[in-house]
Amino acid sequence: MAYEIEVRHLARQDVAMVRYTSAPSEVGAGLGAAYGDIGAYLHNSGLEHDAATVYMRVRPAGANREVEAGFTVAGPVEGAGRVRPGSLPECEAAVVTHIGPYSTLPAVYSAIQAWLTANGRESADYPWEAYLTDPQTTPQEESRTEVIWPIRSGSR
């Protein structure tokens, strides 16, 4: 499948997030609890999050993966329990909107990597996924996910 890759300049965004370490095959298993903890924290704190973007970022951590699950928020948070303040960086990024099941997302990552090479661009940081539809109410075939991959400004 061919993907349309758009280069965007993204503003820094404050987030409420949970980080956990997981085996690669178990990354998804902890997401529900992480998102639940964040949602409860935001609700209990009275912080507006109806327009929040839900995201996930995964980084290698030896044989495991460090998972960052979060919600964007309108301003800094203090955090409590597992929920911590953080931010998504201001950056230039290659962005693809994927429609379909999460299981087909690896093709998007491959397409962006090929695009980076073909266009002389370099990765600036680890990518993240922004979930544009609710998996509890949207059929997998209609799921919309943005893959956002920070790139070095001016690299070509």
C-alpha cells in the first residue's frame, strides 16, 4: 500500500503519561491500565481532556521496550501515582495517517523509513502513534492512526 507522507512542523505539547517496561510481545497488554490511570488522574484533577490526543511511543530498552502512553493536555500537569508530566517535542515530523487495523501499522513505519532514505532525511527521535478514533467504538478496519516521526530540520 502506498502512503502519503506529509512533513509538518509540530508545536510542543504537554502530556500526562505513564511509562512502563515490557517484553516486545506484551507492549499492548499494559496500555489499557495506563490509559485508565491517566484518564482517572485527569478526571480527578478536573483537567479538561475531551479534546486530548491519545498517543503511544515505544523505545528499545535492551531486550525489552519502554512504552510511553499518554494524553495531550492544555498545560503542565503535576502527576500522581504512575501518571507523570511530560511533553511531545516541538519538531519537524514526517506524518502518515493510517486507516485500518493496528496490526498493519508496521507497513507505515517501513514506508516512512524508505521515504527518509529516498529523501535524504534523518530521524531526530523515536516516532509515536496518535490514535484518532476510539478502538472501543470504531471497527478495526476504520481505525485512524497517525504515525508521527520526528525528523532533523534541514536534513536532505
